[in-house]
Amino acid sequence: MKHYTYAPKGVCSVAIDYDLDDEKKIHNLKFTGGCNGNLKAIGRLLEGEDAQKAADILRGNDCKGRGTSCADQLSKALDEALA
């Protein structure tokens, strides 16, 4: 399993930490900062899920007209890790 840390831009969270196993499944997803309850829920919902599928679902999600969100930033983090 490989650990990743991503520094999101334009959102309230300041870090996204997660692991990807050999099959590119998400584990131990944690956001630092941001909407605590919602981001914990995202981590629970995505535990063991396919990283590419999760990125595709979350990509483009907007928060308060910022043009991005913590979920969208997670999609960028996953895209970067999968590239």
C-alpha cells in the first residue's frame, strides 16, 4: 500500500491523506480542515472503493461558487496519483 498526501487549493481543507493498495482501492482517507462531518463521511463512503471511479464521480463538484470543493480536490489528488 502506498501513502499519498495532497495539498488542496481554493478550499477550506489544508491536506488530503490517503492510501492506495495495489488494486488502486482507496484506504484511510482523511482530510485536515474543512467541513469535518461531511469529509469524514466521504472517507467512510470511499473506503475500499476504486480510485478512478471515485475521481470520476467527484470531479467538478463545486462549493460556494469557488469552482472547486474538497471533493473536487480529492479527484485531482487521485488523478495525480493514478497518472
